[in-house]
Amino acid sequence: MKITSAILGLVTIALVFAVSGSLYTVSEVEQAIVTQFGKPVGKPIVTAGLKMKVPFIQEVHPIDRRVLEWDGSPSDMPTKDKLYISVDLFARWRIVEPLQYFLRLRDERSAQSRLDDILGSETRNAVAKHELIEIIRTTKDRTPLRDTLLTDEERAQDIGALVPISKGRALVERQIFEAAAQKVGVFGIELLDIRFKRINYNESVRPKIYDRMISERRQIAERFLSEGNGEAARIRGNRVRDLNKIQSEAYRAVEEIRGVADATAANIYAKAYNTDLQTIEFYEFTRTLQAYKDIISGETTLVLSTDSDLFKFIRTMKAATLSETTPSSTPPNGVLGTKGQDQ
């Protein structure tokens, strides 16, 4: 009895192990490959549920059927215009042919490594065929934002205009996607999408690029400053010219008014003093006295001819003064030299 019970127990345990080894489950997010002695047998299991296999000699290999992520590491590469940039990509992919995938790659780790090689190579080829502006800009039809304070002349100079491009980043990404999709298809993988995550200058050339950008901005600033200085000089020149014009016109008007006034005054004097001989002599006398006042000061020395009109009245006054004191003769050659009040 005891031996029979032991045998039944061993058989039961063996049946339990056999049943548990022959049953397996496939979830909704998985697909499976069954191998026998390392070789696939049958078709891939693509439906979820409870499945059976030969125990102990067959093995189940689950394969993810979800959309998977590939995130590449930043890689330095040159552009067509010989600028070294650091490119960081990411992509999305999934396994559509599990048997082909299993035979060539076996697991996801190998798939990620192969994607690194293929996507990195195609990205390097695409970047080398395009200039930096084509990789950075997203579209060739983008309109730049302009400052509303710009004048019409500044707008005509295309200040802030964008460099024209023929493709743009979206088409470059499309080229990489189309080239890589064909190569990864042989591994049973479907490439769903690929995008640039980050594009930056290489660390070794970044300071030079920044220096060049600063230099370009300074050149633009210097151009604005020179144009401003030129405009300021033109405005100052116009101001001086207009001021001189106004002053000359005002001076001419003053001289014209003064000339008309002098002519009118002379006419009035002529009418007033030209009535008879006595008024004429009185006018000549008053004008001579006015001339004395204008030309003679306390330190003035005069050398006059005897037939001079100015000397005529001085001689008369001198003769009257000398007749009251002591007689004297007229200086030789009719020359009179006096200083101060005696003049």
C-alpha cells in the first residue's frame, strides 16, 4: 500500500510538472516564438490567450508588440558648409515580423544596437549633404517678424530677412526616415518616426561661432551708428546752412531798410537845408562838427591840408583863440598839429 501510494504521488507530481510545462500565456502586448532545441517551430503566436507546447523540449520567447523607443546619443558630424554640429535624435519603432526579428536579432538589446548603427549612419549622410541653415529651419516659407518701429527705408534694406532655403528640417528628417526604414525592414522592424531632438554646435567650435555672431552683430551696429552719424552731420549742416541763410537775408533786409532810411533822412535834410545860402552853410557847419566828434578823441593827432574843409573851421577857431591871447603866425606850409581839446 505504501509503495503504491508513493508511486501514485510521483506520477501525480510528474503530471503536474508536465501540464505546467506545456501551458503558457501570451498577453495582449506580446507575441511569441516557440523554439525546439533552439530552432523556431511553427508560426509566430500573435494572439493573446492560453497556449500549449511540448514540455521540456520547447521554449517560448516573448516579443514585445508595442511601439518602442529609440533615443540616440548626441553625435558630432560636419555639415555641407563645413560646420561641426552635435546632433541628437530620437525615433519610434515596432516589431511587425517577429520570426524575422528573432532569427536576425533575437532580443531588443541587439535591435537597439543595430538601430544605433543604421540611424546614425543615415543621419550623418543627410547632414553632410545639407547646409546648417537647411537643418535648423523648419520651413522655406516662413515670414520673419519685423519691428513695427522700422521705417520704410529700413524695411527696404531687408533688415532681419531670413536666408532663403530649399528644403528645411522636416524634409531632411523625411530623407533620413525613408533611407533608414528600408534598411531596418529586413530585421522585421517597422520604423514609425524619426525626429531631431537637439542640434547644437560642437564644443570645440562653439566659442568661434559665438565670436563670429558677435562680430556680425557689431558690424550691423557699426553700420547703424555710421548711418546715424552721417544723418546727424547732414542735419547739422542743414541747420548751419539755414541759419546762415536766415542771417544773410535778415542782414540784407536790415541794410535795405537802413539805406532807405538814410536816403529818406538825406532827402529830408536836403529839403530842410537847401532853402537858402545861410541854411546850406549852417548844414555844412553842423555836419562838420559831427565829423569832428566822430573822428577826434583825446589822443588824436591830425595832419590836415590848408584847403581842407575840416581845417577851415579849426583854423577859424584857432585864430580866434590866439587873437584873444598873443599874436602868432600860421605854421609853415599850412600844417596844424594839435592834441586834446585844442583840436
